[in-house]
Amino acid sequence: MRSLVALSILAVVACNPNKKKDDTPAASASAVAANATPSASASSAAAAKASPCTVEAAVTVDNGVRADAGITLVKLPDGRIALGYATGSGEPKVAILDAAGKASFPDIEKDYLDQKEKKDPKTKRAILRVTPLGFVKDGMKMRVGVDMLDTRPDKTTYLRCGPADSAPLLSQGGPDSPPDPDNLVDCRTFSNGHKEWVLASLVSVDAAMEGKVPMRWIVEHEGKHPIADIVLDEKAFDLKTVEKPEPYGYQVPVGAGVHDTGYVFASRQAGALVVARRDAHLQKAGDAVRFGFGASAPTMPALATLDHQAALFVGLYQKTDVLGTTFAIEAKPAKPEKLAIDDPNPPTAGDRTSLTASYTPKGDIFLAFADGPATSKKARMTVLGGDLKSRVPVFDVADGGSELRVVATDDQKALVTYLAGNEIKSATVSCKY
């Protein structure tokens, strides 16, 4: 477990205006949408055309779940799909989904969490995320990452992120260390089925210089190759500004990677999209890049990886645009551009949120999202080519869906899992094009 006391004395790194040669933007497959607006008759004709995709009837994976803990899909090395979430009582749970979306439920390996971090009856516990990490060696129990925040009666807190069967990778305010609210702001555990890591926001008042204090985005991993430089990005703020640091952290982080190739991370911070890359051992692979979108704030980004290729998508608040780019994992990404997605029935109210993407084995991309007003979202999906051009028009998957996750199966189908109130549902999609 990384010592946060040691992290707090890291020197402030000044921004370097000089660009490195290996940071030259890679050629992007972004497609800029045409300005022309289709006529009403053309839109009607497109809507009447049968979709080349078939959506199987949705099945209920589980009900009575904690919607605020979200859902996390991980494709395991053996091809099985694991879905992590929290029950209504706050217990971590995993469903193993078959090709039809039907679930089986393995036991969870969480002895450390139950014994060493047992909840006091008077403490309020919030489960932030449950991430499947893979089966233990005997194949009987599932390991999970549990990110949680305990708030004690005296208002002190304990934040932890990492595996539930061992000490967390990052934590603050535990029984063996004094609370330090000025340090670890937020953290999330990730896994690609081969490697597990934690992304976190860290602010250190001890490192303040000339009235400025750095907010750092860090990556942590426990394995054979310790990370030499854990700082992905940082931005300095006035000391008074970060007295309440949560709004200035690296929010809604996502991460994806290819074993033996490299990893890509993205998050939203200070109204911009921040993207960082690491090599196969999570060592630094170039500087992070920051993209602004004028007065528009980016939504939660989506990442997909295949071999040496990465695809990055993001929406904009109160808009229905989807911006995207593709790039080699080893190269600096170009700025996401507005995509010309073929949508015969675009939403007339609300926005497009909860973007999620997955490469198919053949190199196309399943892209799903939630359309419409917050109170009446609809799960929808499309298929893009590797050049980010539409392969099929956008089609409806299901009514409802506040949070979506899509994953490509080995037989070229898509498994779409979504939250509908306190229920988790899944639907299998097959497309012929």
C-alpha cells in the first residue's frame, strides 16, 4: 500500500511548454459531422428502414441493487464477462454473464474487508464501486476491488480503494493512521482481467508553493514492477480554492489497456478532458494531454482498446454530440472531434450520456449511450468502423438505462448491461452489415 505521507512531499512539477518529439499527435480517425440537416421526409424514410441489428429480449440480472455504486463490466482472460455492483445492503457482488446475459453468482473473496475493515454499526458506509478482478487460483471465488467511504459519527472519514481480500492499494483515515482530509480526494479501482490498478486524485497542502497547491492525478499498482513515477497529471490551484478539493479533482476517471502493450486513462478536470498513457508495466509513456471544449464541459469519457489501438469517446453536457478519436496506444492522442453518427431518430430533449464502447474482434466498435431527459433515459447503440464512420444507424436497445456498459463477445455480438432504477438488466445484440 502506497504511503500517502510520502506522496504529500512530492515536489511541484512545473509545466513544460516544450513538446517532445515522441509526443507528436498520432493520426486520428476522427470524423467531423456534416453541417447539413436532413429533411423531415429523409428522416422519416430512414426511420422506416429496418435496422440490421437484432436486440434480444432483456433479462433481469439482479434487483434491489445500489444504483449509486454503479456497474462495472470486465472481460476476463478466459472470455467470461464479469459484472460488479453492490447490493441494497452495501455488499459487493459479481454476476458472471453468459452470451444471453443470464447470470450466475460466484462467492466473493473479501476476508480482509470483513475482518480488518469491519463496519462499526454507527458508521455510514458508501460503496463507491465494485470491480471484478478475476477468480482466485482454485477458481471457486471471485476477487473484487471495493472502493468505499466510511463516515464515522464524529464526521471523520475512511477512504479506501483496492482489493477486498488484502490491504487497499490506497487509503486514508484508517484505524492505523490519523485522518488527513487534505490528501486523498477520491480513488477508483480498475482491471482489464490481467492487471489491476487504482486511479486517484491527491491534493497536498505540504507541497504548496507561492500560495499554489497541486492537485495530482496518480496511478497505483502492486506487482512485480513498482511504478517509478505515479503522477499522471497535475494542476495547481490557489490554496484557498482547494479548501474543499472535491470539485477540482480528476472526476469520472476511466481506464483501459491491452496486456503486454499499454494502458490509456481519461478523466475530466477543471472543465477539460485529460488523457494519459502508460506502458505495459504502467511506467510513464509520454506526458498527459489536456483538451478543452470552449464553454462546454465534457461528460464521463469512454475508452476501448484492441491490440495496439485505442478509441476515445466523450459527450458534452446538455448536448447530444459524440466526439471521438482513435490512436495507437504508444502515441499521443489527437483531440476528439464531433462524429457524423447516422441517427434516424436523434433525441429531441435531454442529452446523450453514459457513453460506453468496446472493440469487436474484427476491429469495429460497439458504441452505446443513454439518450433523453434524466428522468426518461433510453438505452441506444450503434456500430462504428475503425475509421469511426457509421456501419449501422443508431437503434434503441431498451427504455430506461441511467448507466450503461457494453462489451463485445467473442462471436461478434454485443452484451449491453444497464441500470434501470434499482434493477440491472442485460440484452444481447447481433448485427448483420
